[in-house]
Amino acid sequence: AMAPVVVPMFMLLGISPEMTTAAYRMGDSYTNIATPLMSYFPLVLAFCRRWDKNVGVGTLLSMMLPFALAFMVAGMAMTAAWVYFDWPLGPGATVHYSLPGAK
């Protein structure tokens, strides 16, 4: 859904595909920490149970929540700073996008 729908929609709003993808990845990264669908979640849970046999999925998620919130705040601040200062996202990749033929 990201490439065929969201990227062209934001291009019409003047946001480059690179910035759209960067903002999506920033937003997606902090939610991966606090979800049982994370690929390393069973491994982390097994390591936690090595020291405390009462640790369950809920306990582990509640322990990860402060980290997820801190990463969310930091990610939003970094994304806002990138847009505000109009820093390039890479070689030839800008934050803003102008439609071809638009004035």
C-alpha cells in the first residue's frame, strides 16, 4: 500500500518520495519494539525468562513501552528537524517535490 498509494498522494502535496519513505520508516521503527510480531520477540522473551520465570508477553511489552515512546519522540523530532531545515536525504534526494510542469 505504501508505494502505489501513499507515495503518489504525497507527491501531489509536494513531498518527495524519499521523504515519504523516510517518515514512514521512522514511524514504523518505534512500533516494532513493542509488538509480539517482532521477529526477535520470542528470543527476547526466552532471555527474560532465563532470569525471571514469571515474565510473560504482557510484562515484556510493558517493559518495552518506555523505549518505544522515547524512540517515537526522538523520531518525530528528527523528522521535523529534517523538514524544517530542508536537509537533503541523500544525493539528489530532497524533502520537497515539485510536479513537472507546475509553476
